[in-house]
Amino acid sequence: GINAEYGALCLGRRMSSKPVPAMVDPCFDETFYFCVDQIIKQGSLLGCQSRLLLTVVRTNHAGHKTLLGSCEADWRQCLDKAEGAQLNFELTGTRSDCGVSVGILCVRIKILPGLTKRVSSDILKSQLTSEHDRKIERERLFLMYTKQWWNEYLALRDSHADRLVKIFTEDEFSSTQLVCLLLSPLQSPLIETARHAARFVSQIPCVQSHAPGGSGGSEQWTSLHGFLVANSGDVESHCLLLCSLLLGFSLNSYVCIGSRPKGNSHVWVMTLSDTAVPTFWDAVTGQRYTKGAGMPFKTIDCVFNDKSFYANNQPSNSISKIKFNLSDPVLWKAVSEEAILSMRSGKDPLNLQLTLTPNTVDPYHTASNLEHQLKRLVRDEREGQDLSTHWNENLSHLLLPAISAYETERAAGVTVDNEEFQNAIRHAVPTGFTFKGYPAQFNHMNIRQIFRECMRSEVCSDLITSHGDQLELAVKVRIYPYPENVVACWVMFACQYRCIV
């Protein structure tokens, strides 16, 4: 990696350090301030169970981020020390490095201004021990309940033993988690509609991890904070974020676990209408599907959100035969909502209310720079084939309406009438000339990678290396910014030339 940075989440606020060179013992020298006024109004600092979540991310030369390690820390360990505490936190690896120590992060924690009366070490130890014991007891009771629930489910039908009913998973902290606790309604002024949310999530790079030895997908699911910090993740991470955003819009949303038509397991998102009519959302592509032919999903074995978990109790798990009245115990076996709530009671509500950060990319200046770089790459490619290059700036400008229509269709899910673009091309392209265009969309701004991917397309490659009478080329780049520095980068190539019969 070229750079490394670490992020922190505490009391609902996210912070990140400045990037430093990736090396052995990188020196992170940052100071973060978390306001505790709200906690003091609600009670004592000692009773606040908000954890400090620490993550370290590595960025390579191409700008791709990797979540190296993470840990949970209790900042209250400084309450019994007048001058604060310097603590060492062990970072554990994620995915294929799950459970492996990747390093020690040294953090100094201090309350400002200093406490007029510090907490005694005995009281602090007693408080932390009491909370830990209550947590262990909650987990023990819930585990006993779920074992009984699972045995009852298996007894209902022999085929239930083969269904993908996943109540627990492992998070990036190597802790076993109830899947419902990985979700929380997420609201942001940066996301205006449910379709906007789906478009945003779909533009976050999807990187599917595999278990060691290539034995399939990893069983570790990443928290919303870890996913946003890494700015990339697997299908499960995309689904958790999209479902949380849809819950933030008060939609009846669930994560579905089932399979694709070829039989391989898969995860996606579902929203239900008041009449139990499902709409399925592919979190990686942003596409929406209604129940019927043409769906990339075949079966559903269980669904869950932040408050509920349902296992399919019907004879068939085929979507075409499933009834989605989740409140019917004959059709769906539910985990007690009270039991789920008891597990959530030990979670910090402030940290569950994540905030999305605004995009810092200048879309117009960046797009202009990318255009200049693309033109150089096209010129070099054509020179290698002894072809001259002439650019038509007016034609390049006319490509903007087409790109805008493409993005609107992806973001809003509606077909845009592009009559103005077609009329403009007819007026701008001289009589007897042929016009060709090729649009492509990317979720990154690595211009060399963009050009390589475009050249892999036979249509685009033929366009860029076209030769003809009075041939002129055009290119336009348009960047649509989303939160977390996520972008939809559109590139459109075009050319016009005189037809010779």
C-alpha cells in the first residue's frame, strides 16, 4: 500500500486521520475531539456504554482501500486517571486474516476539561465488570432461546435442515453477532430518496472476499462503519447499508438470504408494501425487481431487519410460490422481537446513528482533467496505428444531455425521453456524415483503468481507432458525486465521418 490512515467512531461521530506512508510502525499523529455534553445531560460519563471503534485502512496506488484491522475500545478506562490514559489496542485482521493480530494502536485518551472529581479505580472496575456480566447473561439467554427456536423449526419439516437460515454471523471484530444488530435505520440529508440510496450503494466498489484455500465466500460480515471506512465491501455489506438507508425512509425493508437461479447462495434487499407485495433490490447493481420472470433470485430462506427475523416456514422456498405475509406464523417462523430487543439494549444507540460524509470531489474540475488525459491516451493509441486525431469540441459538448439522461435512468429508475439530444445530433452532424457514440459508466476515476476497460469493448475500440473521410472524434466526462466520496463517472466517446459509397 502507498498510504495508511485510521478512523474512529465514537458517540455517533466519525473521524479519520490524514494519510501517512504505509510502512512498519506508521506514525499516526492526530487529535480527535468527541463532545460529551449530551452524555452529561443524560447521566454520568461512567454509565455511557458508547464504544470507541478504531479501524486502520490501507490505500494502494490505484486508490483502492483495504480494511486492514479494527478493534473496539472502552474510552472510560481514562476516568480514573487525572491526566488521562495511554492505552494499547490490538487490531485484529478482517476476512481472510480474521482473528489474526495486525498490530497495536497506541491511543492516549483524556477528558477535557479535567474532571473535578475523578472516578475511583474500584468503582470503574465494578461498573465495567457489571456491564460485562449483564452482556454475557443476555447472550446466554438469547442463545438458549435460539437453540430451542431452531429445534422447533427443524421439527416442522425435514427440508428445513437444508435452508439458509442465518441468525448469527461474525463481524470484523471477530465477535459473533445477531444479524439484526448489524442493521440500524440510517438517515442522511445527503440521500434524498430510496432510489437515490440504491444508486449510492451500488456505486461503492464490490469486492467479494474468499476464505483461505479458495473454499468459498467469507462468513464474516462487516459493520456499517467498517464498510464506509473501507469504501468497498462484499455483497452482504452493500445489502446491510442499503437496507439501513431504506429503513431510514420508513420503508418495510428486509435483508433476504436465499439463492440465485443457478443455486448459489446470495443476499439482497426486499421492501414490502402494505398488501405484502415484495419489491427486490439488488444492492450491488441498484436494480429493482418485482415478483415474476427475469429476476436474478430464485429462493428465499429467511429475511430480517433491525427489529425482526423470519424463517421461511412454507413447503417451498421458491420465490414464485412464496407468500410474503410475514405476520402469519404458519408461513413464517419469527424470532421473538422482545428477544432481539434485549440483545440490542446493550448496543450504543449513538454509534448506530452513523452520519454520511459529504463528497469532497470537485466534479467539474476533475471531469475536465480526466477529459484531457483521455484525449492524450486516445491520441497515443491512434498514433500507434498511424492514424491522425482531430477533436470536435462542439460535438463533445452535445454529449452532455445523453450522459445526463443515462444517469437519471440509473438513479431514478425511469426512462428519460432524449429527443433533444437526438435532434441536436441531427442538426450538428452534416448531411452525408455518420455518427457513432459509446457511453460507459464507472465507479472510480482511475483514467488508465477506464481507458483499458473501454478498449476491451469491441464497439468502443472500433470507434476510437476509426478512420474515414473528415473523421472527427469527441469525448465527454461527467462525474456525479455521492456521499463518502463515491462517484458515478460517465465517459462517452463519439465520432463523425463522411460516408463514402
